[in-house]
Amino acid sequence: MTIYLLSDALSFPDPRLAGKNGLLAIGGDLSSERLLLAYQNGIFPWYSDDEPIIWWSPDPRLVLYPDELKISRSLKKTIRQKKFNITMDTAFDDVIKACANARAWNRKETWITDDMVNAYCSLHKSGFAHSVEAWYRGQLAGGLYGVSLGSSFFGESMFTLVDNASKVAFAHLVEFLKSMSIDLIDCQVTTDHMMQFGAREIDRIRFLKELKQSLSSPTLGGKWELDSSHVLTNPDNEIT
């Protein structure tokens, strides 16, 4: 398997050259320009503090089409209780740092290094990275963040300090994305957690084709805000 070494030039090898596990290249930097180019090509960074920057494009790819969102009966009950106040883009820095800390608290290796935090905070300031926050009794209880380009949203990470907080935040995010005609949510790698929401695997060729089509749509940039039309009170697609 060939692993490509990136230079200072702003470019990536064809993502179809990645190995089956998705490993494509190492090196480069985390500039906003390079990160956006990576996402446009179905590539994302994932590495640890003691490693060089590693770039991936896995096959298969886990995606969620917003119309296929599934919500469990218990989560539906939690949403109806209005236990959490959900906001968007009000605490991006806190969310990404909490995502990194959550893995440390659970003794899991994190790819959200200090450099990654700074890079995605820069993307947020330029209107490409967004956060969803779940608040409980005035405190940040959970949330998630990701990147938006064209009619695609690339989910990066989530955290929960209070049971179901990030799940409620994610359900609201999907409702918001549907209303904004964003039709592809990239979940990157397969997890049971996301498959419970209705995410499914597609092959890399199909993903790249759908991504290319989505990039022909304008990007919803700037600060995102939830209004009453995006607040879930009676979610559909219930599953047991």
C-alpha cells in the first residue's frame, strides 16, 4: 500500500488511491485552506499528538441522509420533555475542547490535539465549522461540531456530560440541516452509535460522487441559529 507524503503545495492525491482502511497521506499542515480542500475531496485528518498529520478517506464510508434519521422511543421521550436548551454556534471553542477532554476522561486516545482545536476554531471563525450545544440548568451538558460545505455536513465529534445531551443536540442538528436542504451527513467511520440514528455504509466511489454533486450547491456559512421551526417537539421516524 502506498502512503503519500504531502509537501507544502496545497494538493492531495486522489482519494481513490487510499488503502481499504482509508489511509491516504501524511504531512502537510492544518491551514484552513488545506482542511477545506481535504473535505472537498472526501479526506479528513485523524492522528495523535505523537504522530505526523495523517489523512484518511475510508471505504466504506458511513453517511446519514437526513430523511433517514431514526430516533429511539426513549430519545423521543427525552426530546418531548424539553430537558435541554439547544443552541448553535454559541460556544464552539467550549464544545471542541469538551470533545477532546471527554476522550481523555474515558481514557481514550484523542485525535483532537491542540493544533486541531486551533485549526477548527479558525474554520469556525470563517463560517465553515459549526457547533450544536445542549444546555442543562444553564450549564453545557453536551454537544457536537463539524464542517459544512455545499449541501454536505461533515460530523467530527460529540460529547455528553448529561445522559442523552449530545443525542438531543444531534437530532436537532439533523432537523436544521433538512430545513436548509443539506442532504448528506458524513459520519466518516462506522460506529454502532451513528448506525442507531439510521446512518449506513456506502462505498467510497459512491460517496465521492455524491459529495461532488453536493459541492455544486452554495455553502451555508456564517453563524447558524435555531428558531422555532427547527425545535423538535414531536420527532418522526421513531424506532424502538
